[in-house]
Amino acid sequence: MSDVLHAIGFILTFGVLFMAIIIAEYFYWRKKGNTNIYSLKESAANITTGFLYKMFDGIAVALFIQFFYDYVQGFGFQYSPSNLAVGIVLMFLATDFFFYWFHFSMHKVRWFWAVHVTHHSSTRMNFSTALRQNFLLDLNFGWVLWWVPLAIVGFDKTWAIIAIETNLAYQFFLHTELTQRIKGFDFFFNTPLHHRTHHGSNPDQIDTNFGGTLIIWDRIFGTFKSSEEAGKIKYGLTSRQPETLNPLRLNLDELFSMIKDVWVYKDLRILIKHPGWVDEKYGEQS
């Protein structure tokens, strides 16, 4: 029970901070006369989905994921750094490296995309967009791709949780139109400029810039796309763009669409193929 209370306390603390930043950004753009960046109704939906997600996530970590981490760690390499600084650096790099592949999979496998799509369905980019997450994220076990490798290496569970939450907290600040190029820094680190491209739905913007804190993985594995190459960003989805701001439908519509496709076409491959595969295979009937 104490773990659950700690998780809730952590969530509320960061929630207050993020809300303050969202409000400040809203009034900044309002003062600038830009009324397109924010929609109060959409921001309310984003905040609601974010609250649901983080509550479910915190409880899942407290009641299940942390114990699964301990179990897997028992079969791992039992890595124990002799130097604290070296350990922190390796923890940081490993956390972001495995996040890259976790995030990559969320875009390439429809089972994972069915919950990640919630985050990409916004047609605006502001700090509230960062909170637009799916409360079912932990229930589709995508987290295994991120948490399990860290456990196998043998990183301490507490440090792993801190590293993961810090990585996610950094990503909150990527969801804004406020900043442009940050010379030097943006060669190694993910920035709002890079992440805006990731949220684009034009052909040159899809499946790019998957990094969390660092952008070097995208440069290494060929998924990096500069803003110059990406062109003007169009936010949102390429198909089945939601016409509702109902938080439950934002969370569930794509999941039901996936289940319907499996039922109609009697093809379980739909679950593991990329999100557009069913249309390519069976025509745009789904």
C-alpha cells in the first residue's frame, strides 16, 4: 500500500508542476494573439487522458511491474557499477536506448499502436499534448520492451524507475512550439524542433525521430529527419482522425477498430503488422 501512495504522491507532484507550465504557455500564446495553439476543450481532454494514464501507470508499477522487474533481474547479468558517476551515465544511456526501440515498436506494431495512437491524434502541439496518453498503455505490455532489458542488464530497480520517469518528464518539454533550433545541443539531444517532426503526419514526417532524451539513436539507425527535410508539419493521423474529444473514445476507438479488423478478416497477423498493413492487404475497407 505504501508503494501505491508513493506513486500517487509522485504523480500529483509532477502533475501540479506540469499544469502550471501548461497554464503559463496558454497565457503566453494568448498574449501573443495566437489562438490556434490551444483549444481549452482539447486541453481538458488531454489533461483528463493524462491523469487516467498516470494513475493507472503508477498503480501498475507499484502493484505489478516493480515485482516483475525484480523477478527478471534475478536471471540477468547483475550489473553493479563500481563508480557511481559511471553507473548513472550508463543508466541514462541504456534507458534512452531501450526507450528508442520501445517507441519504435509502438509505431511499427499495431497492437502497440492501438494505445500509442491516442498521443498522436492531436492536431495541435502544446504542453498539454504531452499528457494525451492512453490509460491502457501498461495493459498491452509494451512496457516489457523498455523495462525488461534494464532488468536483464541488472540495473537497480529504484534507479531504473527514477531514470524512466526522468526520461518521460524530459519528454514533456518536447511538446511545444515555443523553441526553434538549439545549435549544438540538438545534434545530440531531442528537442521540440525534432519532436514536432515526429508528430507530423505528412509522408516525410511519419516514423521519424523516435528518441526520448537523445536524438543520436535516430541518427545511428537512420530514422532521423531534420526540420528542413520534413517541411511544414501537419499534426494528427493519416487515417481515422478522431472527431471527438471524449477521453474514453480517444483511448478506446483504435483498440476497437483493431479488434474489429481481426474479427472481420480472421487474420491475427493484423495485431503484429504495422498500423497500415490491413489497408494494404485487404483494401481500405477497415
